[in-house]
Amino acid sequence: NDVHYTGGSVLAVDMHAWAATMLAFVARPPDPVHVGEVMWRDMWTERLEAVDPFIHTWLAHQTRDAYWRHGSACEDYGAIRAAVLAVGGWHDPYRDTVLRLVENLPPDRVRGLIGPWSHQYPDRGLPPGPAIGFLQETLRWWDHWLKDEDSGALAVPLLRSYVMDAHPPATVYAELPGRWVGDPAWPSPSVTPVPYAFQGAPRLVRSPQHTGVDAGRFFPFGNDADLPPDQREEDARSVCFEFEVPQETWVLGRPRVRLRLTSASARGQVIARLCDVAPDGASTLVTRGVLNLSARTGRDQAVPWEPGTTEDVEFELNGIGYAFPPGHRIRLSVSSAYWPWVWPQPGSEAGFTLDPAGSSLELPVRAQESDPSITFGEAEEAEPLGVVVPVTLDEPRPERLVLRDVAAGTWRLDVDPRYGGTRVYPDGLEFTEEARETYTIDETDPLSARARSTWSVRLHRPDLPWDARVETTSAITCDARDFITSNEVVCRDGDEVVFHRTWEKRIPRTAG
């Protein structure tokens, strides 16, 4: 739930892109080698006739209702009776789940492990690292719980975390500098909430609608352009508050912001980014959080803001382990837009006024005690399947390309998610996937937001011969009342079109 609704805001880049991905996935055919050279097509067409785009369902639930709650562990931690080894990465949007599980499950059957990793297994060696012997960790856990062996699985601290050192932004790291720390409980007795009060006169926060184009990838997979670049341009589109770092400061957990806001609009969103500013001015994103203003009393309901009134709001940023070095500055940047992570709301272009007198940042400051006993084996992986990736002479597309039309005032983010390319498997299957995502917005108009995703999938067996193709297009636009979705699926057996369907749907904007 938290991945789709962070603070009750519709996450455009995740919801749209994943719905488009799933549409392409479910439209893929069965393999005749495994289901029969006659049956495969009947099975395929039967499956296609039942397809309905996931986005229809997801956008129909814009608050945290029963649809989202049923799969959420936080609804009833007592229902989890299994032993849990919770593993996450500071660059993975699921990382806060680890903190919640170690806080709420019995300590005699849970352990948490959070490294600097992206949305990948910790033994894969994809940036950022360091990689660890993850298979050995899981084996030790299963040996304890499934074989009753004294493997030492519970002899480690309740939570093992990697506190990252400061590092320049926009760099691909094979191994982020830092150290491991261990905490016997969570919340930890070694972590103290430290408030940082804002200063100054009230400030108008009215960000351009393209604020967020430097957010990086929502689900980093270890690609070169996944992590956020230097945040100075994003900071310039935000209202910033800075705090000196006279001595090294370790942060471990979820920072919290309290903001006193006056909104002229009934709808909107507030985004807070915590950045590390180096002496040369470089701004590295540390963590961030989002609040849908209509979800300020809870994500299970949408309560419009009474225009012109002032309220105090409070929300947490995503969990992080980070060390701010002396001589740097802690920057808290507040914006009213974050495209394409957050779909802009009608009226949000007016922004809001932030009163520093009633606002503050609270950091979970940890004692500077690393744990040298936390060690891991060398990363081990099974032998690969022997998949062949053919060499191509085509120039690769940029992973993330930001384009600005100066005259029109529009911004477009082109994304190549690098999901596949062509792979030839040992049994002869040739499999090709190509995807492209585009996110477009006018810098002054929240209703101009548009997300579009195209997929092309080919499954080919030259020896049969068998050549099946899938092409999908998914798009979302909006007006003040509705989200407007369109989806198209075209499937071919060779040159024959066996399925072609389009869906056009308007879904009322109840909270987004």
C-alpha cells in the first residue's frame, strides 16, 4: 500500500508504469513447447478475452480502503505467525516495511537487515553496494527454523543497518561508503529525536509543475541513471531551510516534519526532501516524504482543505541511514509539486504558505557506534542459465532524458526502464521486450499532466516455427473531475492479428 499511496498521494510514475507493465505481461502467450502446438493459441485468446487493465481497479481506490488494507501487514501484525527475516535497501521504496516489522513482531522470531541496495537482491553486486553473502544469510535463517540447528540466526542484533557516508550525487556506486550498526530493539535506545526549528518569515511555496523531474527512478534496479542527480535545480523550485552540521551527525530511522500551512485551494500536496549540501554547493538527496493535503487526517479518507484556513500537518519521510559530515549543511526542501512521482491536483498551482514559526524538522539521530561484529560472507550466486544476449549495433537510448520546450513551457521525461532487450534461452526460445515511458507536463498547469507507456514483446521459436508478438499502449490524462485512461492491446501470431482491443475510461478524482 505504501508504495502506491505514500501519504495518500497517487504515485503517477509507479501506478501508471506498473499497470502498463502488467498489461503487457498478462497479454503474453503460453509457450507451445509446454502446452502443445495446437492448444497454445486457444489458451492465449481465452486469456486475452478476460484481460482488463489493472489501472481501472487501482484508480478506483484512491484512499486506503479495504482493497489496499487486505494485503497490508500493519493491519494485524498478530496474524503473522511465521519467523520473519526482513531484508530491504535504502534505495528501495519497500524499506520502511523492515522497520515496521522489527518494531511490531516478537523479537524472538524476527530480524531486520537494511543495506544501501536498490530493488535487487543484496548478492547481485548491482549498484549501489556493497554486495553481501545474502544466500548464506537466508540459509542460516532456514537452518535455524526448519532444521532446528544452532546456526546463530538469532545471535545477531534485532536490526542490522548500513549508515551511508556522504557521497556526491549523480554517481554510479559499486559500493557506497559507510558502516554497519546493530540495534537490539526498535525503536532503538541509541536513537534520539532531535528537533530543528525553522526560522524566518512566512514563505509562499508555489513550485513549477515539473518539480520532480530529478527525482530519479521510483524503483531503482541498479541502472546507471536510477539514483537522483544533484538536487540544486529541484531545490531552486522549492522553499528551503538549512541547518549547519558542526559535528558529524548520524541519522537512522524516519525523519518527521511538522508544517504550519495556509492553503488557498481545497486540494494539493506537500513534498519534503532532506538533502545533504556539500561545501561546494552540491545537493545530495538523502530521503523524502509526501502528504496529500486531503489525507492529512488519515489515508483512509479524503477531507478537502477549507481554502484560506491554516492548519498544522505532520508526516514522516522514508527511513534512511546516513551520516552528515561536519562542515556540510542539512537542507529541508519543501515543494507543492513532484511530477511524475505525484499526480498534481486541480488548484495545486496556487501552492500554499508555510509559516516557519509553527514548523520544524525532527531527525532520528543515532549514537556514533558502529558494530564491527556485523560481517557477511562473500556474495555467492547460482550458475547462470546460459542465456545469450545478442550483440546489437543500435545506439542505446538514454535511460532518463529530460526535454524542455522553452516556447511551449512544457517538460517531458523520457524513460527507458531497461527491462529486457533480446535474450536467447538454452531451449531455443528467443524473447524480446522493449518499453518506453513518457511523462509530460506544462510547468504552469496541473491539468496538463500526461503519462504514456508503450511495450513491445516478441516470443519466437525458429525451430517450430512460432512467432508471437504483443504490442500495448497505455496512457493517463486528466481534467479537474476525472482521470482519463486509455489502453490498447494488439496481439499477432506471425502476421495475423489474433486480438485487438482498446479501453477508454473516465474515473472520478475522489482523492487525487
